[in-house]
Amino acid sequence: MTFHTSTRREEESKEVAVAPSKGGLFGTGLSEWFGLPIGMAASVPIIKFDWYVINEETQLAAVFVAFCVLVYTQGGDAIYKSLDAKAQTIFKEHTAAEEKVIAALEQKLEFLKANQSMVQDFEAINEIRSEAYSNLNDAGVIKPQHDFKAQVQRVLNMIAQEESSNTEKAKTALMEEATVSVTDKFVKTKQLKKAALDAAIAHIKGTKSGSSDPVQAEFVKFFKDKAKSAAKITDDSEEKLQRQTLVAKINAICKSENFFFNVDANGQPKMTV
């Protein structure tokens, strides 16, 4: 059984012209039964005159022909069915394999049909990408300004915190100094002790004393004297030291966080980018 997976060629599709046969005995059109008397009549002189010698080869050939006739007549159908079953099995397997190939090709065709719009999709993606890059460029122009503003605010907040901390430290030191000075005066002066005692007793009784609170007066006097003495001082070394410390802290932050500027020794900002 022949089977072609390719398209049938034109020359294969043409029908082969077969010459008509007369049939019958030796193509004469006579019945094959006439061969029996002719064979019986011709066999005697053929054998007698040794035109044909019947030897072991002839006997072997006769046995083989008889075997072939027996197999053809008796077992031909079985052999045909066996070979036909095998051919049908091969044909089914081949058909199943071809169906799988066809199914895979059909699936690939559906995939290709579904991806016909791939070019348009990529064009749309490129347009979106170009628009996104344009927006990023626009944002890139403004972003450094926001970063610079945030950095300046960070430094200003740091300066304010540092000044507030120094002010609190100065207040605390001044109050400690005033407390020590006023206490020392009250310890050494008996009149202040008596005045403070009288003021305390009058406050407890709820009566007004003849003079104001001596303790408060001494604190006020201390702060006035301290202000006068501070106005006469021209040494600004402490202020310079505080400024240097503050500048060092600011420059450390500017360097660690990659600010756009830093501060020089005089406290003036200098751009670094």
C-alpha cells in the first residue's frame, strides 16, 4: 500500500491505459479446459522422446509450485488479512501523526493571526515611552529646584535648632551664675537676710511689707549689672567658636547627603554644582 503525504502529482493522477486482453488459453480466447486434452496428448511424445526429462529438479519445482498453489488457494486470505491489518495499523498511526502535525500548524496559524496587531502594539508602546521620557525631562528640570529648596530648609532648620540650643545653654548658665551670686550676697549680708525674712513672713501673713521682694530685687540688679558688663566686652572669640562649630556641622551634612552647596568660614553659602 502506497501513501503520499504530499499533493498528488499530475503524472500520478493520469490513468494508465491498459491494452485489452483476449484472455483464454494462451491468449487465443479459447477456454482453459482445452489445455487438459492438449497437455495429455502432448505429454506422451514429449516424455517418450526425452524432449523434457523429468528429474529431481523438475520434481522439486513441481513440489514448490504445488506449495505455492496450496498457500495461494488455502492461506491467501489469511496472509492478505494479516498484511492488510498491519497496513491499516501503519496507516492509522501515520494518520494520527499527520493530524497532530496539522493541529500544531493550525494552532500556530491562530497564534499568528492573534499577533497580527503586534506592530501596532509596539508602535503604541514606543509612543508611550517617548511621552514618558518627555515628562521625565520636564520633571528633571524642576526636580533640582525642589531638592535645592529642601536642602536650604534643612540647613535653616539646623541653624535655628543650634541657636535655640545655644540660647537655652546660655540661659541655664546665666541663671546658675545669678543664683550663686544672689545666694552668696544673702549669706554674707545680714540686712538682706533680715529683709528676706520679713518679706517671707509678710507673704505668709498676707500683709504687704514696706518694700518689694529683696530676692527679686537682687536678681534684677544682677541681670542689669551683667548686661552692662556684657556691653563693655569686645572679645567675640566665643561667638566665633560657636560659628565654626555650626559651620562644621552644616558642611558635614552637606557632604554626606550630596547637597548642592556648602558653607565657608564666614557662614556664606557656596554652590558646589
